[in-house]
Amino acid sequence: MDIEKIRELFPITEKGIFLNNASQAPLNLLVNNRLLSYLQLELNPIHKKGFNRNSIRLPLSKLLGGSPEEYALTTSTGNGLNIIAQGLKFKKGDNIIIPELEHWNNSFPWLQLQDKGVEIRFIKINADKSFDPEAIKKLIDKNTRVVALAAVRFNSGFRPNLSEIGKITQKHNALFIVDAAQAAGMIPINVEKDNIDIMAGCGFKWLLGLHGTGFLYVNKRVINLIKPVLPGMYAAEKTYDKLTFFEDSRKFETGTIAYALFDAWSAGLELILKIGIENIYLKALENTDLLIKGLLKKI
């Protein structure tokens, strides 16, 4: 798509240059119009059809890798990570590895497990705010159950080598869990190529959705290691007096979600698919170089 045509979809560009998508993306017209259309259906729901959850799962798999059935719909990154933290079976003496100064959504769910006798090991952050895969090698051992980190650090922008860390983690039979909130939709991520077992994210940042939308990816290879903790009517077969969970990531879903928000979000995902994450990423690098060059002139 032409860059000017893309800008026309974001009314905020008429008033200024917006640089804060990693906090919250500005609403675009496609998502706005889809939301309004859904609300119109709510005014007269006689012929309303149910929301198709695959309208989110399918584009997410195209954008981030994996298969649609490996994605569950959640309400936020923290919601997804807590489903995993509470669904894994830990014992006293197990350990979890996370970076120092990690975002609260990817620290609080793990820190709470200390009450169960789980040890939290912190990856030391370098002076330049980075950390190396080698630092994880020094911490990981046979009792490590999880290595959890953000694909893009919220407080520095640092991007760890996901693929390399995933290899280290898998070699030690631990789970590699990624917080994709600051990354999904902005930088190229492929859960398979990057050796990611589990990934949680939200819709309201680079994925062009609204607050209250999110996802949880669980690789089918590890799905049976996690017990659902919030089962609702969409997590299992519709049978009475018997609980038969689905054998894919739907088992981690609960009851009704904000269908209006998710239906609108699908328009944002369609836009990203049309533009291409690689193109978005290259344009962001170009803009970053332009900013750095201009700021250096001011020094």
C-alpha cells in the first residue's frame, strides 16, 4: 500500500507525528468502522450471527507463525501469561529464569510462584541495557522449568536473540515463553523459527486493536503440560455433566469476551497482513535513522 494511503487511515496524522504505538496504537478508520458496524448489529440483533473466533486466530497465525488452533483469545498479555503460570505444575526446587527489571506482566505471574517454593533467577542486565544468551546458559540447569522474557524490552527497546535463547531452553527441556506485547506487529516474529513454545500478547499496540483484546499461543508440542485454570463454555466439548477439553489452545479460553472489540480488531489484523510486517519494520528503521540523524545535528 502507498504510505500516504496508509496515513489517511489514521486521523491522528492530521494533527501530529505519533511515535507511541508501543504504548497504544491510535485508532484507525478500518477498525473504527468495523466497530461501529458491529454496534449497529447490536441495535437490531434479530439476524445477528455469532462472532467467528477464527477471524482472529487465522490472521494471527499468518502474522506470527504456527497454526490457528495454537492460538487462544485472551483479554491481555498478563491474562495469557497468568493462564500459563497457574496452569503449569511446579514443585519446590524448580526454578524460573527472567531478566532483571522485566515488565510487570512478565514478572508478577512468576514471582507469585515463590510461594510454592519456586526459585526465580534473574538474568543480569548489561550497562547498555542488553543481555546475552550466554547469561542464560549460566543460570539454566535441570531444575529450570521456564525461561520467560519480552521480545522487545519496554524500558529500553532491547531485542534479545529469541531463536538462540529458544535453542538453549529446549536443550534443557524447559519452556521458552515470550511476552510479545511490544513486538508483535512491529518486528518479524515467527514462533516456529524463533523456537518459541508459548507467546502472549495484546491487540492494542502494534497489532492495531483496542484494549481488552489479546492472544495466547501455545505450541501443540507442549500443550498437554499446561492445565486450563479458567474453563468456560468455549474451552471444551458441549456435553453436559462431563468436561472434555479441546485438544488445542481453545482449552485455555473461557466464556464470553468483548466480541465488538475482537470483531473490530480483525480489521486491524487484515490491514497489517496487507502491508506486511517486514515492510512496517523496514519503515520503522528508516524513521529511526532519520530521527537519530536529525537529533545529532541539534547536539
